[in-house]
Amino acid sequence: MKFTYVSGAPIPASADVVAVCAYTGGAADPGFRAVDKALDGLLTARMEEVAFRPERGQTLVVRPAAGALGDARAVVVVGGGDRAVRSPAGARDAAAAAVRRATALRARSLAFVLPAVGRDPAPVVQFAVEGARLGAYRFDKYRSEDANTPAPIEAVTLVGKAPNRAPIGRAIARGEAVADAVCLARDLINEPAATMTPAQLAAEARAIAKRHSSLTAKILGPAECKKLGMGMLLAVGQGSDQEVRVVHLTYKPKRKAKKRIALVGKGITFDSGGYSLKPTSSMLDMKIDMSGAAAVIAAMDAIARIGSPYEVHAVAACAENLVSGKAYKLGDVLRSMSGKTVEINNTDAEGRLALGDALYYVRDAAEPDEIFDFATLTGACLVALGPYTAGVMSNRDALAKAWLSTAARVGEDMWHLPLNERLMEQLKSPIADLRNTGGRAGGALTAGLFLKQFVGDVPWVHVDIAGPASASKTDGAISEGGTGFGVATIVAYACP
């Protein structure tokens, strides 16, 4: 998909489809008004005729007379919802919806009229590029060829009012880098677990590093993990024939780094629950339990493309949690890399075990100024916040606030949850330093408190992405399946 930006000009005469944004409440968007005027009020008339209400995600196809708008065969009106609460990030969903509808119309080119949001046009351009790429995303490698499947959009022209200067070009390049990283994360997540094993996930990370001179890759196998004392991670993976891996990608800027950031991802490539076996309905999509690892690995590709003033380390703890005669059991006591011992009272709470060793490892190996971890960690967080919102916990309120501000700016929904130390009572064990789960009440928080035991005094943010890591249906820039949630915020934070 090739992007072009034009300003102060009419709609490109060669576009097959033109897309404009409409909102509920307030005055119409200037881009909508311009196209509507060019068509003698056809858009407004058609919307009134069919009682179209431009709620978020809704689209309406209007057919202009031949030649009325150059070569355009159709105009897609994309609903953006309440005008009062729109933001630049909303252009991502709008562009995605436009691309999907234009593709269904068998268009090969699209002119997307950028909504007028904010004073700086660059973010709107970036989010529109992201949305167009993400709207075109398909994971269809395992489908037989279907002659009825429309060909993808080849060219997108972004129509705006700002002069076509360097910031616009950089915004397009940044949008492409972020979208490509999100698509990469989706590909990793959507692959069947039989293919995306811990070793394969490590191979994918190594391939990313080979593409960039600023990246290096270090892969730890079982022997290295055992030597380091990663008893928790090794126990999680010991029931599988697939050996564990720890991925460690390092990005170094050309100049002296302003700070050192560590990104840690849960990479459970399949989670049966172990002897605390999941029912079939809960196990069906457990190939997505490595979404945290996919996010941090894929984000490094965008970070290397865009450039960061920080040194960035991405660590993924990768294992399969299966049942066998070798699998770890309820009542086992594991010794972590930190030296803390953990009594197992639920083998389906394996992600915190793998992450605990990974957090301690990166704290020791990279000596970061800040640590962020990403994990499909608890069903409790999904129950508490629903399928669209990630739960954020931290040992530093200021760092959490900075992270949440970045997430809000790029349109990823996250919510700050408390780490109430009184809940540590639930993690007490009669025979070990900790047990790996507490009670049902506050399950997402006790998981966060467990992880906190392995970061020491390093400023740390935990992001539980159990809800938004996968989607049951396509919605805006989100496609059914793995979503790549977290990538956009990671890149925005690491590449200010």
C-alpha cells in the first residue's frame, strides 16, 4: 500500500473511492463539507434519506454521477461518533473502516479526506496511515485461494490542508513503521501454537535483529536458563517437548542514551493450564497467551526503524504450559532466579512465574531505569475491565501516569489499578516465601503484587492485556484474532 499526501487541492481525479468523515453533534467536518459541496449536497441528502447516523464504525456508500468527482465510483461516509470527544487517534479507526469498505467495493485506490482534528496535522496523518494498513490486515495464509476475495487497496491518497512538508513525510513513515509492527505482532499471535513454538518465536526475534544494525539478539536456551537459576520459567515449560527460550533484543541509539528502558513480555506459546487444566472453551484461543511477547518483540522493529533516544531492551520468556509426566504439579516448590521460593497452588497461573524470572533477569542483565511488562496475565482483569481495556499497575505513580498519558494519546485503552499491599496476605505460603496465587477477590492485583516481588526498587509498570490482546470480531482498526495491543503505546513511549 503506497501513501501520498496532497494539500490545498481537489480530490485526486484518479481515486476509485473517496472517503470522508462525519460526526454526530456539532458542525460538519470541513472535509465532508467540501466533498458534499462538490456534489451539490448529495452526501447530506443521502444521509437524510436513509436516516444514517454517523456513529463510530458506521459507513454509508453514496454513488455520485459519473465524472462528478473525477474517476470516483463511490464516496464512503465514515462515522466517527461524537464530535465533542474525537481525537487524532480516531483517524486510525476511520481510515481502517474506509479501507475495508473500499476494498469490498473492489477499489484499488482510495482518497481519504483527513478529518480536521487539533492544530498539528502530523498525528492525524500518522494515525490515518496506521489505520489504512491495519484495515487491510488479513491473516489468510492457511485459507485456500478464493477468487471472490477482493484485491487489496494499492494506493491511498491522504487529503489535508497542511503544506506537504517534512513533518508530514515523517508522520507517514512513522505510521507505516507502527502499523507494520502491529501487523507483525498479529501474525505472531495468529499462528497456530504448533508453528509458533518458543524456538520459532526466538527465531522470529533473531530475524528482526538481523534487519537492523541498531539491534542485537541474545537467545537463552534451557541450559543457560538453568545456569542462571530460572527455576520458575523452566518448571512452566518442563511438561512440553518444546524447550523454553528467553529472547533478549537490545536497541542502542547512535548517541549516548538518555535512559535505559526494559520491555518484558509473557511468551506462553500455548497454555493448557497444566494440571489445573482449562476447559475446552477456555483453551481454544490459548495460542494468544504469548501476546505480550509478540508486542515487545514486534515493537523493537518499529523502534529500530524510527529511532529512539533511549537504550531499549526487550525480553520475552517463552514456554509451553502442557500436561505430561514431566509437568510441574500442585504443591511443588520452585526456586526463582531471585532466590525466592514459590509454592504452586495453581499450575494455570504460570505466566507470573515465567515473568518473575524474566523481570529479575532483565533487572540484573540490563540495569534498566524503567521496566514495563506486558502479559495476558489474568482472567480477573478481563472480568474487571472488559475486553477493550488493559489494567495498569505500578510501583511509581508518576511513571504510571506518564505511561497512561501516552496510551491515551495513541488511542489504546488502559486503566490504572491499585496495588494494595494488604492483599499480600493472600500470597503467603506455609512452606515457601510465596505461593503463586491468592483468592478470587482481587485476582489481577495479587498477580501484580507477585510480579512486584521481582523488580526490586526499579520503577516498574505492569500491563495486563488479557482483555484487549485478542478480538472476537473486527472493529475499527482491530481485526478478529490477535490485535497487537500495546505495540503503539510502546513505540510512542520509546520514540517520543
